[in-house]
Amino acid sequence: MVAAKSVPQNHLADPFEAVLRPPPDETPIQRDARILAEQNAKRISDAIDEQLRAERADLKKNRPDVRVLLLGQSESGKSTTLKQFQLLHTPVAFQAERIAWRIVIYLNLIRSIRRILETISTELEEEVHEFLDSVGDEQIPASVPIDSEGHRIAAEKYSEYTVALAPVLELEGLLIRTLREDGDEDEATRLGDGSTPGWSTPRGEYAVRTTSNWKRVLSLRRSRSSRNSTSSPWWEDPSDPVHVLHRSRDAMIRLWKDDWVRRRLAERRVRLQESSGFYLNEIERITARTYTPTDEDVLKARLKTVGVVEHQFTISMGAMRGSSHWIIYDVGGARNQRHAWAPYFQDVNAIIFLAPISAFDQVLAEDPRVNRLEDSLLLWRGLVSNKLLERIPVVLFLNKCDLLREKLEAGVRLKNHLLTYGDRPNDYESVTKYLRNKFGSLHNQYTTNRERELYIHYTAVIDRAKTAGIIADVRDAILRLNLKSLKLM
């Protein structure tokens, strides 16, 4: 066996040493020339490095903010999309505010309960009107009962549930006052006169102004409580609203699971599942004394904001490296708030337009004569034909696809609400393809800039995992187009 030759340890230390080592027979003149060449090479390398550093610093200094405008009708998913951006790019701040949303989630739950009771109340009113129509103009003694089995059942149900849930319904005012405890009595309000018990219309929906500090106030209150060993958690405070909800939990569950109630909702096409802030399937969890909202709970929560919501983020540029400063604007989508859109058109880098395509069988809350899908199509047409926006890239979210699938599988037919669909198949793939082409053809027909980039995504922005991927794609596309417009790519 041949013994292995030992290799000097210093030879293994640096494999480039032999290459960089001066020739053993180098003359003084050659050494001086070599040193001079190395110095020149280093000087050139240092100059290049300095130039690159200066260019990067200049790029960072002079790169303008990326401004994104969220557009779409009311309850199209704009606020949820903004929350998804917050969750992805400011997760610590988002999670610190989660506890503040507990009050809003309670309010959302009460709104759903009120909507059900309003439906039963409508049933009673219609029975009375039908009875009066049947007897004509004769004088009817007040003691004469309406001879209707449907009226009797509706009256019994309404009486049973309004009595059992009275404490929950009375809780509404307390929760709204809690939202405005930052000292401004007008911070949280009921839109309109607030006299209507149902919250299915804008005048009955609570709202806060964009200047409200409700999240900060409620988050700080909880934070102080958790740090103070002498303070009890909220579930040990007898005045906390959770106790009323907890005591009424069984009555709320009974109402929501009542087969008669479900039939009345279905007959009147009241699909509470399609509303933001839907928690009726999770009553037991949400009314638990120690309930703390999850990220998903916050994403689903509904709180109408009066004014324009603005959020700022430092967003990673992904494959392009570095980061950029983003400002995202969420403007109101109700008809009386759309006038606020125009001032943002001249200073925006991209628009994300949300069209809730599951709403094809619904009407606008502010105008029951207008179909919600038709309204989205009209808004879209107006957007793409606006000359102020002809050079602005547009991202279209065909949103609430999960609800669309459920509705189609339940047998609701698109052609009954959108006549142009004709006799095409009523399955999810056919419907989504048709609607994508419908929005796309409107863009091609009415755009004033044929070269404008258009990106279309099927979305369910309540879905955290899928939306994260879509937002990453949208981020990259907007950054790429923004850099291109600045001739930086």
C-alpha cells in the first residue's frame, strides 16, 4: 500500500493563493508594473461600486410613492382587500388591533339577528295587507283577527324571538357608544334616522369617520388591562357586552337553525351568508366569554367608514429587490360617495377594481331598482372609458367567486337576472368565463388606450392564502409597470 503524501496545511487554506501569488522569478520592474495595475484595477472597481451605491441611493430617494386606488360598489370587497394588504405587509400592527374588532364583530352579529327579525316582521305586514285587500274598504273592528295560518305562525315566531333576544337588540346602542369613547360623540353614528329596526339598508347601518381613533382606543385599553396585574380581563367585567351575548347564545342559535325561519329567508332571497360580517354559523365560538377575534374574523368584519381610508406600507419589491412606499386608498362605493373618486384619478399609479360577481341576483341597497351586477358593469365601463385614467394600469378582481359557486350549485340561474347570458350552461366554469369575457370586452370596446395593461383575477378576498398569492402577483405587476413608466427598466 502506497502511503498518501502529506499536503501542506497552508496549501489547503486558499485555493486561489497559487493564482494570486507573484511569479517566483518576478523582476523589480515587473513587480512595480503589477502593483500599479492592481492599484488601477482597485481604483476602477471602487469607482464602479461608488457609482452603483449612488445610483441606488438616488433611485431610492427619487422613486415616487406607488399610489393604488381601490374602486367598486359598496360591499364589493374593497375593505377586505385593504385588510389583506395590512395583514401581509404590516402583520404586527394588524394583530395588535385584532382585539379592537371584537366590538365590531358583536355588532355584525346583532345586525344579522335584526335582519332575520325584520324578515319575519315583513311577513306579518304582508299578511295584514293581503287580508285588507281581500275585504275591500269595509270597516274592520280591531278585535277581528286575521284568519291565516301563516300569519299566526309568523306572529308566534316574531313574539317568541323578539322577547328572547330583547337583551341582544338593546345591546346595539351600548356597542356604538363604545366605538365613540375616544371623546368625539359623532365618531360612531347610525346613518340616517336609525328608526328602522333592520340594518339591510344604508340608513340603518352604523359607520365611523376616517378620523376615528376607535381601534387605537380599544387596543390600548386592552393592552393596559393585560399589563396591569390588578385589572381583570374583560370576561370578568360584569358590564362587558360578552355576558349579554353569552346568555342569549342559545336563543340566537335556535333562531338561525329554525327551519321555518330558513324557509322565509329563502323565499325572500335573503342570503345573509353573502353579507360582510356574517358570523351566524359561529355563534357559539363568538359568544364565548374568552373570545378573541382571529385574523379571519377581522377579515370578514364589516364597519362602514365615511370618507376615504388611506393606508401606507413599505412593500418589498420581490424579485426586483429593495422596497417601495405604497399608499392605498379605499373610497366609499355607495352611490352618494362615488363623487369622491375623481380627485384621486390624477395622482394614482394603478387601480384595483372589485366586481362582486356573486351579486347577480341582488339589487343595490340604495336603489332596489338597480341590479348589482349591472351596476358593476356600468361602473367598469365608466372607469375604462375615462380619459383621465387612460394611462393607468387596471387590475380587475372578479370577487366573491366562492359565493358564486355556492349560489349556482344551489340552482340559482344567471339567465333569470342577466338576460344576455341566454341558454348557456349554468355551471361555475361557464359563468365565470362568460363574466370575464363580458368585463374584458367592455374594456376593449370603451378604453381610450388600446395599449393599457389589464389584469383579471378570480378572487375570494376573504380567503387569506389564495389572496396572498394574488396580491404578490399584483404587487409585482404594478411595480414593474411603475418602474417601466419611469424608464427604470
